[in-house]
Amino acid sequence: MKRLVNLTVNGTARELAVEPRRTLLALLREDLGLTGTKQGCAEGDCGACAVLLDGEPVNACLVLALEAAGCEVLTIEGVAADGTLDPLQQAFIDAGAVQCGFCTPGMVLVARALLARHAAPTPREVRHAIAGNLCRCTGYQKIEDAILLAARRRAAGGTP
Amino acid sequence: MSGGFDVLGGRGPRVDAVEKVTGRAQYTDDLTRPGLLHGALLQSPYAHARLVRLDTSRAERLPGVAAVLTARNTPRVPYGVSPARYDEQLFAGDRVRFIGDEIAAVAAVDLDTAAEALSLIRVEYEPLEPVLDALTAREPDRPQIHEAYARNVCAQVEQHFGDVDAARAGAYLVRQDRLSSKMQNAAFLEPQAALAEVDGRGRLTIWSSTQVPHYLQRTVAMVLGLAERDVHVVMPRVGGGFGAKASASAMELATCLLAQRTGRPTKTVFSREQVFLHGRSRHQFWHTMTTGVDREGRLLFLDHEALLDGGAAASFGIATIYYAGSLLGAPYRLRSMRYRGVRVVTNKPPCGAQRGHGGVHARALFETQLDRIAEELGLDPIELRLRNVMAAGETTCNDLAMSSLGMRECLEAVRDRSGWQPRAPRPAAPRAVAAEPDGLRPAGSSAGGNGNPLGVPISAVVRGRGVACGFFVSGAGYPIYRSRTPHASVVVRLDETGGGVEVQSAVAEIGQGCETVLATIAAEVLGVPVAAVRVRSGDTDLGLDLGAYSSRTTLMAGHAVKAAAEHVRDQVLAVVATALGVPPATLALRGALVLAAGAPVVSEAIRTEYVKEHRGWNLGLAGPHLTFAEAARLAFLERGPVVGTGLYRPPALGGSFKGAAVGTSPAYGCSAQIAEVRVDLDTGQVTLERVVAAHDCGRAINLTQVEGQMHGCVSMGVGEALFEEVVFGADGRIQNPSLADYRIPTALDVPPIEAIVVESDEPNGPFGAKEVGEGGIMPTIPAVLNAIYDATGVRVEELPASPERILAALRRDGGA
């Protein structure tokens, strides 16, 4: 039996009928076509499906769609919503933090949540923040560099 | 080393970076088609069993099920990787050979229906005794897994270069050491996926997460009985491969057949567990090496024996077993070498290629053995290596030609950067154990927790550092099937409207950045910004490329794109030369302009025509100088489409002995690393503190990407050194088929990595470039093992060096 769920995704209010066992990940990818959120394991181990739920990072594969009722969901598609790249996205590009790209959406969102809490994180804090997001390509070094670069740029330029 | 290049050797962004940071990049599972069906596989729950009865009738009757495939209604065409060892068939016939062996496939309107259909398939098994222990798999009483492999021996290698026995007789010091490992998983982030569709003409397109579109095309055509021209392989974005996606899979073949049978597009996606059940990653190895040196530490011989557990099929294993031997031929001068290798089959998921194919654990043992030899000789381990490293121009005893080799430079670079202190001969007495607070524990305590203000027990922590080297091919010298085929073909086409450049090729972009490499080379040749170049890749309609394996793309497709771009450049310059009335040789393309005798030129006629064509436009022309866009447009007007082609085929390489092809390459990259570790003597926990890595990649096409490959290599090596292990139960079932239980390094496990790019000018590489994608993993495991020994005084002889194994070694040998 499907149930109605109301939530806000990337700033747009949505009303969808979903099976109670449907995950937020399936809702995003299949019902809304927001395929930037990736499925790497479907059991909460890899972080490729990380999105922000009311500003907090969650693994969308472990959240039921109904649990997100009334929440604000931010996916990677909403990060550069006005067509210009977010400073974090630009920093990922500039620092060479992208390889296969499968972990990148989750990494960017988790980094965004970190920088919202700590404008100037230490390398250690960055590593802790992304510890739940697996990356097999980069060795994390350039991802750390990118997040610190974004923080520095923001401090220097006052970009929001 | 800029070398006077405009874009080569820089740090420009990846050409696919924007789509990847915005979530627009589409991977196979992100694709859909109208009327899409969902495929699913029924896989064996037994490691070894006879199929007694298979009844699919209930599944076929389930509403929403469009097709059910088994061995009974699909082609029985053997396939695999090496044509001499085609030992796989789509769907088990009378026998299943590993847990995960495919028995049936269904296509249904949704995944729930597909799963229900699988549950309705009745299979009766007669369990057979499985062969799970590679060490005893050859014993006469063991069940034989494949008819073709007597005593379960899938491949056997014997090679002898020089005279090992004579060398042994004259050696000053001879050591024998052993190292074994566990099966590993590539654990890329994107599980395998495939979407197949048959168009109105009957042509099959498969979008796949493959890293070898060409071999996938061949295998699909062969198994389905189609002409190669009727199989079109397309790679969407691919989320890593590392080797395990380098062969056609039953899932891909089944998806093609489901689409063919139903007439509807069908998509199948692996679960993470299925990634493990499919396997095709790193083999389990047992290595024994006997090595002799003279009084000065010069290597005289290596006598090497290896056993490989291959799992239930040959897969890439024939290449693997040869690589395990041949990749020890360098980077040290080795006067003689004997190699005896055996690869057995067992009832486990088949093993294949993984980053550093076949050579990683052999390298790990050899480099740890060199440390032991250095210690016995009272030599610093770097000094021992420097006494033996080869130089450019030398050829190994197994006929591998080092056309460039910055091995000495790499060793010296990591030595100098890390602040390495030459190691004095090891004292006999146990070394003082320093009490060191772990990074997360309170500081200011002494050993045993005395004076610890928080009362938290502080462990005895010791530190150490280790060094190791390695080298790797820049592309396999020969294709997997016997052929004189070019290994890469590339077409560069200029937009008819002028200004745009399109590179068309089938190179496999799996995240390593080959599209950016191709774009950079084309941009350098054509004198335009990288952003002016569009790369279409991974599509068998666009060219032939053998794929992303053996670190071949930069060198091989790099040559092809360079030739194609030069072809285009020459056509454009010929047209411009005629228009300007100057010899073509005086013209060049640079900075998006045409240069004559090194200076920008002005042509009223060309400019006027170009501006007239664009009446009403704001062309934004920066000055009067003739632009690349105008020249390209003129070339089209004068002579039609401007298309350049290039191809690359390696020269004949290597010796004539059996297996001589494996290990040959037009060029070799090499690397050295120093790892610094902390070991907790109470828990056996190893923490990497720092890795200093140097790699000779020839000339770097993009420095940021070279570093990124080096970092990735180190990261994977750290995981393999310390905790990656596919664990099997007594029934042959994988105990840890998830990313929670099969642990790959997290951001907290990988230490800061200092990557030093050592550039040599490789005569056989495009612009002097060679590999970086795999060679960089070679030193990591032994550098970590040598560092653990330096810290603790114990050697771990079974990988991974988990806390349990380190504690066991400490108990056994006393340690520190």
C-alpha cells in the first residue's frame, strides 16, 4: 500500500506516493530521476549515496522515503542549482580530487556539511568528516586538499 | 619539465570533472530506456555441485516475467579471456563450480518481479566435495573441477634465464624466504552494470561498466553468434575497474541475450555481494624465493616458485602467472633467473587481473628479501638497491628492454625527501621501546600508562620506516588474442564550422583520466586550449582500442591521437600555406593562432570571408591575427571534412621462449617509496604515518593526474598490505562480501602521501610519456612490511599484515 510523502528536494516541494519500504535513495534516483546520488552498496557502507537531510549527511540507502517526510533534502544536483559551480565543486576540480567520480557527489555533500559547521577545519577534521565515504581511486589526499582549498578560498574571498 | 609545451605537463582540470562534481555524469545504472526490463541472475549456493534438476516453469508463468534463460535455451559457446583457455560457458550445464556460478537469468518488468521469478526456479543440487585448498588441489584424491585441467592445474610455467645453479655455487650469500597472500577484491565503487538493447535493424548495443569494450564486443559476438559489426559496445561513465572489469562477464552476456529474446531493453546491475561473487580480482599467491648475492651485494640469481589459487576459471590467470615471474626481471640487474609457477583451479570465484597484475605480491617478497639481504651484509637497504638498479638502455635477463628508467632517480628522490638516515647494522639487543601516544590518545604519558592523567592505558608504540622499489609495463606488448591488430586507433575531426576539435576513440575511461590525456595531447599538437577539444571515448563504433589494462592507454592511444592530430594539423596548414602563398613548413599552430615563421599572421582575405559568413554575430575576435578557427573553417571550405587518423601498434618485442610475450612493453615505468609506520605492540595495530613516493612516468601529460594515480596506487597498496582479505568459510562461501566486512582504506587509514614525479624522456612514448596507473602500487606493500620490521623486528609472512598476524609474529619471534 503506497503512502503519500511530502518533502522538499533541492528547494522544490514534492508530493509522492511511495511504498513504505522504499528508500530515500530509490525515491531520488527512480521517482525523481536525480541519478547524481549513487548506489555503491545499498547497505550504508560506502557513502556514495550521501545526501543532506535538513543539512545533515545521511546515507540515502538507509533512510526510508517516509522518514524524510517534511524534511529538506539536498542532493548533488541542488548544489550548483543556479548553474554556477559551488566553491566546493570548483575546489574539487582545481585540486584534482575527482577520478572515477562515483564517490564525488557524496564527498561534496559531506564536505558541505562539514564546512557549514567548521569554516576552517583541520586536515584531521576533514579526514574524520569523510571517513564514511569510501573512495578507491584518489587515496583521499586530493579530496582533503580540495576541502581545505574551498575553506581557504571562502575565508579569503568571503564567498558564501 | 615544461619542455616548451603549452598544455602538456600542466595541471589543467580533467575534461570530465564538471559533469562529475555536478552529478550530471551518467553511469550505466543511471541510464534507462523506454520499456526497460530488469535482469537478475540465479547463482549457485554451492561451491561444487551437480545440477540434477532445473525447473523454470513457475518462473516463466509469473506475470511480468518476459524471459527466463538457462543453459538449455542459450548458446553453449565456451568463452573466457585467453583463447587457449576458454573454459567458461554462460550458465552452468550439469555442474556449478563456485558459489555465485550463474545458473539462470530472468528479465521482468521490475526488480521485485525479477527477484520473485528467481525464487520460483526450482533447482535440485547434488553437492560434490569442493576443492577449496590450493595447496592440496593437485593431490590425486582431489575432485577434478574442469575436464581440461588434470589435477586441477590450469597453467604451469617453467622459465630459466642464465644459469641459476652456477650462480648459486658462486654466491657469497644465499637466502630463501616466503610470502603468501589472500584473495583480494578490487572493490571499485560502482558495481558492474549492463544495459542492452536491440535496434530495429537487429543491431545490439550494450552500455556497460566494462573497461575493455573491444574484448566485450568480440565475446558478445562470439557467444551470441553475431557479426562483430552487429555488436556495439558503449561505455557510459565507469566508476573504477582496476582489472576486475577487464573481461566479458556472464552478467553482460545474459543481459544481451535477454534483450535479444524479449526485444526490449534490459538492464542488470550487480549488488555489492555479487561484485564479490563474480570476483576476477587479485589471486591468492604463495611465493618462495631463493636469492644470491656476491660480497658487495650484487644480485647474482633469483630462483622463484609461485603457486596461484585461480578460483574456478582461467580468466586472466594465464597472463597473471607469467607476470608473477617476468615482472621481477627489473629494475635490478639480475644475471640469472628461474621461475616455476603453477596456477590451480579451486571452487571459488575466478580470479583475474588487479592493479599491478600478477606482480604485486612477488614484488612484495622480493623487496622484503632484499632488506633481509642488506641486513645480513650490514648494508643500508637503499645502498643495496642503488648497487643493483638498472639504467636506461639495459635489457633484463628475460629480454625486457629498459628504453628509459629513472629508477636511481626515484630512489634518490625518496631518500632525500624523507630524510632517510643510512641504517647501521641492526643491534643484537632489543631496541628501546618508545612510548608514543597515539594521535587520538592523550599526550604526555610514559610507557605503561604511568602518570597518565586520564587513566587511559597507553600502549607501547614503536616506529619504523621501510623502502621498496618496483616497475611496470606501459602497455602489454601483445593483444590477448593473436593478431597483428593495431592496439589503438584514433580519429581527430575538426568541426566543419571551425574551431572545435573532436577526438573519437574507443579508449576506456574508467576514472584514470585517459580522456584528459587524449585531449591534452591533441590540444598540444593543434595549439588550442584543452577546452577546445571534445573527447568521445569507450565506443566501439569510434575506433579500436584494446581497453584500460596493463597501463597501456597513455602510451598507446597517446601515440595514436598524436598521429591523428598531426595529420589534421598538416591538412590545415597545407590549406593555409596555399592561401598565404608560403611554404607549409614555415607555418605552425599555437595559442589558437596560425604562426608564420614564429609570428602571428594577418590575412585580409580569410578574415573577410569568415566575418561575412557570420554577419550579425559578435565573433569576439581578439585581434587581426589569423585564428585556428578561421584556418579550420578555411580548410573545410577548400577540401571538405578535415579528418586525421592515427594508430599504434607496438614493434615486435621480447624473446622467443614460451611466455616471452608477457611482460614485454614498449616502455617501463618505475617507482620507489618509503613508508613510515607506527606499530602498537599490545594490539598489533599498524598506523601509516607518511608515504613518500617517487614515480618515473616518462614525461607527465598532466602532473595532477600523475599524482592522483600515484596516490591511488599507494592507497590500494596500503589496504592490501594491512587489511584486505576475502575470507572463505569451510563451504566455500565468502564470509565478508560487503564493504563493511571487506575493509578498504578509509580517509583515516591512508596517510599523507608525498608524490614526487620523476620525469624521464621515454623514446618510445608519445612526447616521452609512459605509465603511472599500476607501477605505483608495486613498492607499497613491501615498503610497509619493511617498515613494520624496522619498527618491531618481526617479519609477517602472510598478507595482509593484520593485527592478529603481527601479534602472532611478535609472540613467535619476540620482536623489537
